[in-house]
Amino acid sequence: MVRETVINNADSVLQENEAQAKSQFLPIIGPDKGEYLVDAIREIKPKRVLEVGTL
């Protein structure tokens, strides 16, 4: 039950961030590219990940 609440809250925060980015013309990677990155990281299992300006 707690995990479901956390996921719902995370989804809500992501939706707010996406709406704000769209209204302020901020470049974001979005859900599709984000999912691709997550899948790639899970598959490759790098020791480190460097995020540079993806908002």
C-alpha cells in the first residue's frame, strides 16, 4: 500500500514537471526517452552514470 502511494505521488510530480516544462518551453527528455534510458541502464548495469542537463 505504501509503495502504491509513493508511485502515485511520483507520477503526479512527473506530470507537474512535464506541464511546467511545456508551459515554459524547457527541453525535457520526456517519458519515452526516459524509459529507454532506464532500460539501457538496467541492461548495461554501469558502475556510474553521469547525467548532464536532461532536466
